Amino acid sequence: MLIVGGGPAGAALALQLARRGGAVTLVEASRDAGRQFRGEALMPSGLDALAALELWPLPAAIPQRPLHGWRFAVQGQTLFEAQEPLGSRQPCTLIDQPALLQELGARAKACPGMQRLSGRAVVDLLWDPSTAGAPGREPARVTGVVLSDGSKLRADLVVACDGRSSLLRQKAGLALEQERSPIDVLWFELAAPASAELARWLEGRFLTVLGDGGSFALFQSARGAVQLGWALDPGERPPAAGDWRERWAAASPAALALLLRRLPAEACSGPVRLSVQVGLAERWWRPGLLLLGDAAHPMSPLRAQGINMALRDAVVAAEHLAGANNQEAALEAIERARRPEILTIQALQRQEGARGERLRHSRPLRQLLAASARWIGPLLARRWSADQRQLRDGAGTITPTASLPPLPGPR
Ligand SMILES: Cc1cc2nc3c(=O)[nH]c(=O)nc-3n(C[C@H](O)[C@H](O)[C@H](O)COP(=O)(O)OP(=O)(O)OC[C@H]3O[C@@H](n4cnc5c(N)ncnc54)[C@H](O)[C@@H]3O)c2cc1C
């Protein structure tokens, strides 16, 4: 089996299949896992997937930080707070994604059938010419890939885990129903130890700030730096150069504004623009090819779902693929098993996004909420927490619950 892409979906699938004695080749375009930005929030749904991958409790080698809560501030006032774990078995947990990918890679490498080709990009698919699309003939079959150096790798199955802009999805002609994302994100890192005071003030909370000057979210990452994501309308030009600390402070509650203004300029790196893509492939497979993770369903960053869904895809796909004697039936079963959860989660993200957008774009609404925060805040906290249930715990099962090891507490 050939897996293209060593992000969460590809790395987890490779490990599960290699563990079961399969011959697996993973091709990854980058040389290491340390690209500019990789998300790091894992919901209990993703932690369940890690348990199924025998990676829970998380090994100490993976930097990790359980989140303590969520706080929302509008017009410089706290609107409401919700404490983790919000009724789930585990709190949302921040992990260092490159370290997680390295751990998955190291465990897979220890399996005899595993081969990894890093720093090699796939540029095309190979097709069985005898099945090439004549009307009335069976659909064309993928038989391998072409690498950037022109070499060819053949495989009985190619699994495309090559992320949201998936080249393989495009080459296979599998259409993506694209959805308009309400935001793009400008990403900043506020380095430790200069941001230590700010991190102390955050007290492990994920904070969303909505104000006249703009909207952003910030949290202390697993490795200790504070990450800050500034929301832009899709395609909107970032503000002209200026002092970002002042811009953040102008939208913030007074205590936070003070800390942001105190940050030394050299501690703030970025911004990196992350254009958000959201969508769902109309079909996830064709003979010889399967799409998984963002390649099948690019996820919005809202409420941190993409890594979780990618890991869950991998666990389910491995169950169906290991020892399958009818490949097409297995591919069909994987899509049937995973599509409903993705549809539900994307719908919930859409709802949450629409609420956030109303607030981001309506000053009167923000003012009304800020003025009534004392009374309306506790109500909103209860309502919001209830709405989060499936975004946290998942909208289906990935293995029969009885076979999942219980989740012990985090280290
Ligand atoms: C701003 C932002 C913040 C986010 N934050 C979070 C978060 O906190 N929590 C969360 O759960 N999700 C988050 N997400 C979503 C999450 O990052 C993705 O959904 C998740 O990474 C998808 O995993 P994947 O394995 O499918 O794809 P990816 O992680 O994109 O991995 C794809 C891999 O394929 C490789 N590749 C691509 N093309 C080729 C090729 N042609 N040949 C070989 N290799 C190739 C890439 O180098 C990459 O390593 C965020 C997304 C955004 C945009």
C-alpha cells in the first residue's frame, strides 16, 4: 500500500497498517514535520483515536498541555467562561503536532514492512491503461504514482492523505464541493519567555476576543509560546504595516491590553497568512485510490476538528483495509463509515462560524452583549457548552466502544 502525505491522517494510517504486518510505503513531500504552522488542539474525539492507536496516555516525548477553559470577551468585557472538560471524559489537549508525527513515524519505522520516503513529492498518478475511461467500461483504476524526480511507484492501493489542496484528488478527477469559509487567519507566535506573563494571565484558557478594532484568539501552546490567530475576511488584505501589539490591545480587555503592549517587538513573529479551505469530496475513492483526512474533507480551523477527524479516518480505514479481500467493498465501507460524522461536524462548525461572524461584524450586537454580560453570560455559557458536545466527543464511534481502552487522566 502506498500512502501519500505524512500529516496526521497518513502517519496514523501507516502505523496501524504496518503494525498489522502490511507492506506500507509513505511518501512525504517535506523533509521533516516542522512546517510553518501545524494545528495543535486535540478534542476528546481525537484523544479516543490516539487511544485506538495505542498512544494514550500521550508519551512524555510529545509536549502537551490540557486546556483549562474557554473565555469569550466582547468590547473589552468578559462575556462568559466555560471550564474544561465541559462534561467530556478528557479536556481538550494541546499537543506539539510535529512531535506527535515524529512519534507515529518512529513507531511505524519499527515495523518490518514500513518504508518512508521523505522530501519526495508525488506529481501524478499512474493509471491502468486497460481501464482508461471508455464509455460503458469500468471506471479507470489507479495503479501508482509518479514522483517529482520522474520515478514511478506502483501499488495495489494509493491512499491520498495529501491535505486540503490534495493534488491526488484533483488528478483523480474527484470533485470537491467547496464551501465558503467565513475567515482567513493571520497567525502570530509570541515567544516564551517574553510572553510568560501573558501566558500566566491566560491560565490555560483559550481566549476569543471580539472588539471594534478586530477579532482574534490566543492560547498558550504545548511548547510554551503564545499563539495568536487574527481573523480576516477571506481575501481581505491584512492591515498596512504598523504595530500589531497596539491593534491587539485596542480590541482587548484592559488587563490583557496592558500585557500585550508590554511585549517586546522581537518576541512577536508573524504574521503567516493561512487561507482556510472547507469542503467535502463528492466521492472519496475510485478503484485503486482512497482519499482520507483533509484530502477528502478540508476542515475549517473552528473548534479544532481537522486533526481529530484525520486521526479518526485513519483508525477506521485501517480496520477496513487490513486483510480486506475485496478492495472496492472496503473503500466503499470506509466512506460510508466516515462521511456521516464529517457532515455533522462540518454543519456544527458552520453554525458556530455563522454565530461568530454575526458578532464579528455587528458592533450593536457586541455592545448589547457586553452591556448585559452579567445576566446573559451564565446562560450563554450553558448554551454554548451544550452545543459543543459533538464537536468535542465526535459524532459517531470509530471502534466498538467496548474495545477502546478507557482513557486514564493526562500526565
Ligand atoms: C489555521 C488553522 C488552524 C488549525 N488548527 C487546528 C487545531 O488546532 N486542531 C485541529 O484538529 N485541526 C486544526 N486545523 C486543521 C488541521 O490542520 C487539518 O485538518 C489536519 O492537519 C489535516 O490532516 P491531514 O493529515 O489530512 O493533512 P495535512 O496535515 O495537511 O498533511 C498533509 C501532508 O501531505 C504532504 N503532501 C502534500 N502534498 C504532497 C505531495 N504531492 N506529495 C507528498 N506529500 C504531500 C504535506 O507535506 C503534509 O505533510 C487547523 C487548520 C488551519 C487552517
